[in-house]
Amino acid sequence: MTPALKHMRRAAGYLAILLVTSFLIFVLIEAAPGDPAEIMLGTSAQLDTVAALRAELGLDRPMLVRYASWIGGVFTGDLGASYTYGTPVGELIADRLAVTVPLTLFATFLAICISLPLGVWAGARPGAVTDGLATIFAQFGIAVPNFWIGLLLILFLSLGLGWFPAGGFPGWGEGLGKAVSALILPAIALAIPQAAVLTRVTRAAVIEVAHEDFVRTARAKGLGRNRALWLHTVPNALLPVVTMLGLQIPFLISGAVLVENVFTLPGIGTLAYQALSQRDLIVVQNVVLMFAIIVIVVNLIVDGLYAILDPRLRTHK
Amino acid sequence: MKRIPLNLWLGGLISFLLVGSAILSRFWTPEDPIKMNILNRLKGPGDAGLLGADQIGRDVFSMIMAGGWTSLGIAVTATIVGGSIGTLIGVTAAAKSGAFEKVSGWVNSVLFAFPPILSAILLGALLGPGGLTSIIAIGVFMIPVFTRISRGAAMQIWSRDYIKAAKMSGKGQALITVEHILPNISAQLLVQFAIQTGLGILAEAGLSFLGMGIAPPTPSWGRMLADAQTYIGTAPHLVLAPGIAIALAVLGLNLLGDGLRDLSDPRRKQAS
Amino acid sequence: MLSIKDLRVSFQQSTGALTEVVHGISLDLDRGETLGIVGESGSGKSVLSLATMGLLPRTAQASGQILFEGQDLLKAPEKQMCGLRGRKIGMIFQEPMSALNPAMTVGAQIAEGLRLHNGLSKSDARAETLRLLEMVQIPNAAQRIDSYPHEMSGGQRQRVGIAIAIALKPDLLIADEPTTALDVTVQAEILDILDDLVAELGISLILISHDLGVIARIADRTLVMYRGDEMEHGDTEQVLRHPRHDYTRKLLAAMPRRALKSLDQTGGEKPHA
């Protein structure tokens, strides 16, 4: 099979997964108690008013038709209107993504900046003091809930030292500096557990690759220990690290919901959470689908990254 | 005499204390963990009980003990349920391969897209918040993990010669799975059980922090933190105790899992 | 040029105990000479070569002397060894499959040493790499230079391994089982390339092998090792024709008959010439 065909097949597989996932979401939300029209109009509304609104929202159509029209809307960008706010769900989500996407990217960037040197440093000399310190960081970082890290950061750095705002988001219109400083603490809180996991994986991968023959070949060419480590061992150790980065995405998203809550950031997690408490089910439905899409798209990107990191996966025999 | 690895005895000790205090909380706590005592409102450690009192004067230490039961109960139940389903799918996929394996791979990919908080948001819409929602949301997340682990481990056993011999002698797949595969992968499953229970505790804390977990007044570590957030400026001690409890519990279970793995497979010790 | 005196190497076990695996080996090598070291696996021959390169694992301890151009390599600081490795002493490894970095083009792997030691510019290094690939007889070198190891056959990879080792025209080349992992048909080609290049460039060669046929083909002198001890040491022809030691006789007897015949032809007294 040619690589192009393989990628297409994989993409088709992911698309099928998305369809199944979306159907599952749809059915679950359908089964949820509470009629949207009744929620919108309140319990005192007349029966015929409710019926009229149901018709207007298209809720009286058969389930499969409604599912199809929802999926069609996903492709055209028309996701319907929020039951509570009346604003288009698409706009609502886009607004909130402007906070969540920078936040998660920032956190991932921080996590890589922490874990890569730490993991390589630890893996280069297993059993040394540095290895011990990195291992302790990894064990604690994995065990500590990110929302608690967020609370501690607020306690010490915001309330204690007053370095950062304790929460809220001024919006990107208020200037880059203010917006970024509002994201720093949440990003750290989100990054630490990620960094811990990645440190562990990096360390293990470096230890394994360091025993490979080609590292010895590099040393035999006259490369010093560090040069061989960074030019030969590390590039070959990145594959499992990238895999783990992909596997961590669901955790990153869960984490974002929690951390946004701690720092009262108007992100997608807060939106989902608020929508749930207001029973704005159409928002819940779309947000959850969007999360699933993000997970799957990131997995596709990770697949593509493999090919860059490992030339063996790029060409075919 | 094998030396007991540091992580095993440290993890074992913490896990033992966690389970012990959780069980003890069913029979005895210093104070009633749900009893208000407005006179003790927001008092610090030592002034009211070992760890102080919360915004309505409940004893924090007692709440930590009782919250341990909640966390552990939900995490263990979810891991047992999700782990059993996942293992069943995994060993079946290893035995049958072919179409079943493919389908189970797909199911996993779908489930994988649903981290506990997302499932809980969805399920919350359906069932409302509560212990059951938490258990299902966390359990669903455990399924793909156990499927992957058990399938991989089972496939390794299937390729052994004595399994081929058993096949030749006419034993069915189910019988071989029960007689040979499951006993041989049980060590790996036990290791995973400890680690996943730790993750379950983290997830439960997250859910109850968001108010999607077990309903009040049943104490839970996540809800304690959510309440503490309101009083973070005036009573910072309320933030510390539940967080440390969560972190220690997860750390202990992780160390226990790692330690068990080192013990059962010393070869992996250096690399893991 | 190279003189090893009473080399002993021990490894630290996980229990802390030391196990000696090379028990006092001595040998001398002149410029342009080829020395074969023969022995079965576990005889300590690879440890000997790694000791010379200064690439023994951390758990190993070496004593004795390895004098290279008068300098004791066992006492040389790491920085100095880095300057010697590749530039003065090259090495070819056994497994062409795993001895090359899978994530780097072969051209970049050959050029790496050139750029490191000689400070060549990118384009100069590439031109020199191309020349080296042609020297080791890689067909279509201009295209293969940008190939990755997995796109090459075992024999081609080992040619790349040779190109890496001779890139800086070292004075000494150590080849540790360079043909063992290869198909029999390719083995002879690789040995010929190695033999020609060593002669052409005036490189001293230490050829390590478990295969007497390989040794017989190109070694001037042969050292037979068994479990870290020297069994026999002398002119290759002498050692193979008139073995003085039982162990050498056993090695000879263990060779397939066909190989023995070819031994007669190559190591023999000017056979049908």
C-alpha cells in the first residue's frame, strides 16, 4: 500500500470514528430529560406555544432527520442557537476557543520546555542525583491535581505576592500583555502534570536509545558524550514522547475545563460546564463533539509527526 | 531474599494508610464529618481539630477521612467495572483477532475521545450529577486502557509454545483464556489496577470539584477544594489539606503500581 | 604504532563484584599491518577493541597500557580521546542494521565526522562524502547520499559503515566482525573493499572475527583468543597451517570443509598462481 493511500484510509477511519462518536453524543443528549422548548419558555407556558416553538426549532422531526441536519450543520458551520443566550452556538464556541486554544498550546509548550531537558538529563545518567530529582518531580507532578496547583498558585503568587491576576480574562482586545499575564498561571497549572508524564517517558526513551549501536558509532566518530546524546540519542527517543503527547490530549482538555474553572477564564470548558448547569443541551452537545474532533485531529497530527521523526515510516518498501 | 524496592514499600505504606483511614471513617472519625459547628467557622489547625474547620465549622480532619472513603469507593468501583469490561474485550480480541479485534479497536478509539470530565458532562445531562455519574464516567475511561494492556499481554502469552500445545490438544479459546492467559497476565493487570485507581481518584476529585460528583453533604476531597476556593484569602488552610490528601493518595497508588511492576519484571526496572 | 601491554578489563557486576574478562593481553601493530583477532563470542575480543577506542561501558575497569603513537589511551582524558576517535582511530561495527542512525541520511552520518574534525563547510563535506561513497563502491552514490539506512541493503549499509570509519584517513582501523551479519555472497565483496582501502591508504587494521576464513583472507598476523586469554599469536599462515595450540586446532576443525579449501587457496603457499 502506498503511504498516501494509507494516510487516506487512516483519515477515513477517523472520520468513521467521528460519525459514531457524534451519533453517540446525539443519542445521549436526546435521552436527557428536559424538553428544550419547555426550558426556553418556562414551566408556565401554554402547551400550544411550546408545540409551536418545537416546530420552529425543528424538534418535531424524526430523530434521524434531526441528527442528519445537525451533522450537516457541523460541516456548514450552522450549529443552531443557544437555548439560553439565543446566540449562534458556533459563535459562542469560537469566542471561547480564543481562550482555550492559546491556553492549552501555551501549557503544552511549557510542558515540553520543562520535560525535554529534564527527561534527557535524567535519562543520560540513570541513577545519578539528577535522575533522582527528575523522578521525584515526575512522581509528584503526576499525582498532584492541576486544579489544586492552580489554587496554590493563586494563594502564593496572586494573593501572596501579587505578581499575577488571580483569575478572569481581560480579552485579547485589552492588549497582549494583559491577556498573556492572565494565562500564565493557568498554563503553569495545566503544564505541570503534563510535564511530569512527559519527563517520565523522555527519560525511559533516552535510556533505551542510549544503548543502541548507532550511538556508539557516533561516539566512535569522535562526538563527545553530549553531542552524541543530543544529535543521535534524543532525535531517536522523541517517537514515544510524541506518542505520549498525543495520548495526553484528553487529559489536557479535561484539565482545561478544571483550570478554567479555577481561574474563571471564559474558555470552552467553562462554557460546557455552564451550559450543563443551565441545561443548554444544544451547547453541551456541540461542545462535546468539538472536544472529540480536537482529540481525533490531534491524533492525526501525531501520526503525521511520526513520519517526520522516523524516516522508516515515511517511505514504503 | 529479594530486596523490597523503595517504591513498593513506600507506596504500600501510603496505600495501606489510605485504605485503612477510609475504612476507619465508616466507624469512627474524631468528629461527625457532616456536623456543623458555626462557632468553629474557618478556625485554623489546632484551634478546632487537627486540621481546622471549614466555612460552616465542620471538622476538616474528619472530612478528609470520610472523603477518602468517597474517593476510594468511586475510584475502585469504576476501575473494577471499567477494568473488567476492558480486560474482557482485550483478552477476547487477543483470542479471536480478525473482525472482533478491529471492532474493539474502533470502540476504543471512540471511548478514548471521552476523558472522564467530558463523559461526566454528557452523562450529567442525562443522569444529573452524582456518584453513579462519576463511576460511569470514570469507568468508561478505564475500558480502553485495560483493553490495550490486556490485549497486548494476552497476545504475548498466545504466542508461547505451551499455548500452541494446548491448542493442539483441542482446548477451546475460552478455556485456554481462563486456564492460561488470565493467570499469566494477572500481575500486569494488578499493576495497572493500582495505577488506574490513582487516576480514578484524580478524576473523582476533578468531578466533585466541578460539582458533578457525589452529592453533598457526603464529604469529598474535590468539593472541599471547591468550597475552599471561596475562602482562599481568609482560610488558606482549607486549600492545603484536601490537595495534599489527593496528591498523597495518587502518589501512593502510583508508587505501589510501579513497585509491583519492578518486583514482577525486574528487567523493566531501569527503563520504566 | 599501537602497542598493548598486559591489558586487563573487568566488569562490575550488579552485586558489586568484579569479573575479569580480558586477562592480560599484549600485542603490537606496525603501520600498514593487518592483525586478525580470532575467537568465539565471549572471548573478550570486542572488549579489547572498545578499550582501544576508550568506549568501554561505565561499569568496566581497565588496567595495563594501550600505547598509541607513544601515548597511553587508558590514561588519556575524554576530551583528547574525542579528538583521536574518528580522526586517528576509526571503527567499523558488527551490525550494519543497528550501527547507523535510522533518523539521519547516510550522507549526513558520513559528513558528520568530516565537519567535526576537519571543520569542512557543508558543501565541501558533501563533496568529500560523495567521493567516499564511490570509494566504497556504492552504486549511484549521488542519489544514495540522501538515502536513509533502512532504504539500503545490509551490504550497502556496511559500506557506509566503512566510509564513516575511513572518512578521516585514520592511522588505525578496528573492524569488529564487519561481515558476520552479512550474506555470504556479500561478505567477500566487503572484505575486498576493506582490504583494498587499507592497503591504498596505508591504514593499520585490526580485524576481529570468529571466522578463520575471514582472518585468513586479509590478516598478516593472527591472535587467537579464548575466554580473555591469548592462546596463540603469530603469522597468519603459521597459525593456520601449523597451529601450536589445541584450541586453534579445534577452531580449524570446526570450520566447514569448503571453507578450509578456500583457506588453502588464499593462505596457501602460492597455490595455482
